Amino acid sequence: MSRVISKILPEKAENDYKGYKVAKITFLIIIIVTIIRSLIHFLAPDGGAESIATIDLNIEGGDIIVGIFALWGASQLLLAIVFLIIFFRYNNLIPFMYVLIIIEYTMRIVVGMIKPFEITGIAPGAIGNYIIIPLAIIMLILSILQPNKKI
């Protein structure tokens, strides 16, 4: 168990990824999606709230929802920058990034359950939450394992 933890939280952040390549490539795809999603929330006139998340903005406080989506986009962009740094400079931290992804997307589902809000359709992100968690768990395992070696 301590070997698994040391692979998730190594003593030194280095550029010596030893896991399966598919987990590293999948992490890059997640980075790209995170950048695109963050820029939409940050730059779109409605922050993607109505056009993507199907939230009716024709209500009192609709402009506040747009502002919150823009702030969320800024936070996602910051996270994407951290992901990029990990990918290119400290990629032995990729397993830890998968742990953070699992926690973040699980929290999105939990927040959606305890603080539901009315939408007019199904947002792609709502579906993606249920896809990314099992994918990230599999990629976490593959990022910890070394090809042709035991844990």
C-alpha cells in the first residue's frame, strides 16, 4: 500500500513517468477538453450557461449566473495550466492529478444532488461527469502500474 501511495505522492516532482502510455495520453486529452471548456465558460457571452448547460437566463439574476460561469471558467483554466505543467515538466505527478480529477468530478455529482437547479435540457457536462469518473479510476490504476512490473 505504501508503494501505491508513494506513486501517487512521490517524494520529488520529476519528469519520469513510468506508468502506461495510454494513461498519459488520456491525461493530455483531459487537459485539452479542460482548456476548451474553460475558455467557453470564460469567453462565451452567456458563459455556456444557457447555450450549453441549458440554464434559463431570462430570470432575475441571470447575469449573476453568467458571471459565476465565467469565474468557473477562470478556475478551470488555472487548473488546466497546472495540468499542462504536470504533463510537460513533472509528469510523475500524473497519478495524483487523476486522484484530483476523480475527487472533482465526484464533487460535481454530489453538488448536483444536494443543490439541484432547473434546466431545460441535458448538459453535456452532466453526462461527462458519469463517464470521466470510471475513466479516471482506470487511468489512475494504469498510471500507477508499470508495464511488465508489479506494484
